[in-house]
Amino acid sequence: MAEQRREQAEQRREQRDVSGEEARAWEDLVVAARRTVSDGLVVGASGNVSVRVGDTVLVTPSGVHYDRLTPDDVTGVDLDGRQVLGRLVPTSELPMHLAVYRATDAGAIVHTHAVHATAVSTLVPELPSIHYMTGALGGPVRVAPYATYGTEELAENMLRALDDRYGCLLENHGTLTYGATLDQAYDRTAQLEWMCRVWLKASSLPGRTPHLLSPAQVAEAGERLRAYGQKP
């Protein structure tokens, strides 16, 4: 107990003021977190969202419903997981978020318990290539083997499934996607859930097997998608 109090006191000494950039990023994070609920990707306080600002990771706090978050609830850790902003306990899935930031150039991460994606995660080791948007996620989306939430084991399984991809499924759990920006990470989450829904619907027709794209077709789509949209 005494050791825990010392650790808490040390954390309080490490707290610092929130910068303007971090305050703006927190506002965007809260909007995205609330959107996961309104879009039906999570229920209650499940799932989590994070944004990297320099060497600080802003992340949703554990067990707090997103409609209750305020500007004063900024929660941030460094890349070693030490809390440097706020008093609320960070999400229990912090090991997953930090693993992605250490291994990639991610600027933001969205983790959800989306219904169709979670259903698919219980059926196959990899989401079949049902649509060319598979290319936008770097290729066929793998399923990370199940491990208890919030553990280093889950973070390790997730990172292997994420290799050369921008998103993965978590077996009997949900999804994780990342992007250079929060908007990009969220769009990838929405696309992944949509593709899972399409595959479930197509594969549920009696006596019919959905046509799938070849690896070459997925790769070609991925190349074209990199040039898609408006450029700065």
C-alpha cells in the first residue's frame, strides 16, 4: 500500500500543463470516441481511442462513458506508459495502443467492439477479400488470437496480426485500426466493419459462395487507393 502511494505521488509530480495542441487533439479525440457510440461500434464505455502528440499519447480513460468527458479530463501518458496528463486512469487497453505507436508511424488509433467485425473474428483466421477496400488496409485483414483484454499477450498477438496492415480483428473481441490522423484511423475502422458486414451477408446465402478477390486484385486496388482523393 505504501509503495502504491509513493507511485501515485511520483505520478502527480510528473504531471504537467496541457499544451494548446494537446487540448485541441483531446477535443477531436472526444468527438471520435462519442462517434463510436453513435455509429454503433461500441456500447457504453467499451472500446477506446488515442492520439499521439509528439511523445505524448492522449487516450480515453478507463470505464468513463464518453458523453461525460470534458476538456478537464485530458488523459495522457508517455511512450513508456507513465501518466503525464490528467488524474483519470487510462484505458485498460493501453498496452495495445503503446505497442502500435512504438512499432509504426501511427498518429491515432481506434479500437472498437463492432458487431459484425467481432462476429467475423469468431469464424475465420482472416477476413476473406470480399471487396477492393481490403487494399486500403494493406491486404487481407488478419485475426489476432484471443487473449485476455488489457494484457501484454493481447498486445503481442495484435501486433503480429497488424504486421504490414493498418487494421486487424481481435478474436472474440473487436477491431483495431490506425492511421496518420484520427480521421484516417476512424475511416479505416468504419470500412473494416462494413466489409465484415458484407462478407457475413454474402456468405449466409444458402447454396451460394461469395466471389473473392485475388491477391493481385487486392494489391492493384491498394496501389490505386494510395493516389485516391485530394492532395495537399
